[in-house]
Amino acid sequence: MGGNNRLYEVNLILTADNDPELSKLTDYIRHESFPDSEGWYRLGMVLTKMGQFDKAEDIYQVLLNQTKDDEDKSHIYHLLGSIKKDQGEYQEALTFYEKSLASYRNTLPPNHPNLTMSYNDISLMHDDMGNCSKALPSYKEALEIKQQSLPPDHPHLAVSYDNIGVGVIYK
């Protein structure tokens, strides 16, 4: 993966399942490294956090090719978009976020909260590329879904109102 063909030598020390230091380290890693994610998804997120974007992207591409579940594909497209955003490749990020949204639309109800994440990130990419007028419709879509699915005093609504307000100012 990533074109790294170096050879590494690792010396391992045998430990027991009930080793308190190992348990403490494992618990820390689970807590600090995306506790809601598992397996390869978690590894991809850790690699992204470490700035190892190419390796994380390789993992997500493998997961994308292996999964048949459309909702998983939506999530993976979103993760790939996040990698591209972190690399400053906003057009590629936008493409992945749009794929994520299209896939979510095929699998989720029209007012599902996961859609707001894609709408917001699409808007952010337009903002980052200086296309504020293109960002506004997606911000409004996210707000409409949040208004249907959240209580009126929820902080996420305030964020949406702020996003729209800023979008109107810079339009």
C-alpha cells in the first residue's frame, strides 16, 4: 500500500491476555481512536489522524471494493471525501461527498440525519472553493432536515442558521 516497499523488523514480546499494562494501553487506544468505529475503519481513521492519507485512502478503497452494502459505501465515500478535504483537494472531496449523498439518498429516508452531514460537507467544499452561492442550497437542505428531526432548541440548528447567515452575507 502507498508504494512503501521498505522492510521492517519488529521484535515482539509475549504477553498475557490479562496484562494490566496491555489492557490499559488497549483501552486508551480504543477510547482515543474513534471508539464508534471498528476494524479497518478505525485503522483508516487513525491513519488519517496521523496524516497518512495515502494509506488511509488505500484501506478505504479496498473496503469500498469489497462491500455490497450501499449504506457502507455511502459512509466510505464520506470518509474518502474527508481525506481529500484534509489534503486540500476540495474538488475531489466534493465529488466524494456528492457520491456519498447520492448513495445515502438511495438507502435512507428523505429526512434522515445522516443526509445533513453530506449536505453540510458539500456546502463547506463550495465555501472553501469560493463558490458561496452554490453552498447555500445544501445548507438549506441540511437545515430543513434538522428542523424535522431535532428539537427547536438543539445546538445543531444554531450552526445551520449561522452557516446560512454567513452564506447570505458572502453570496
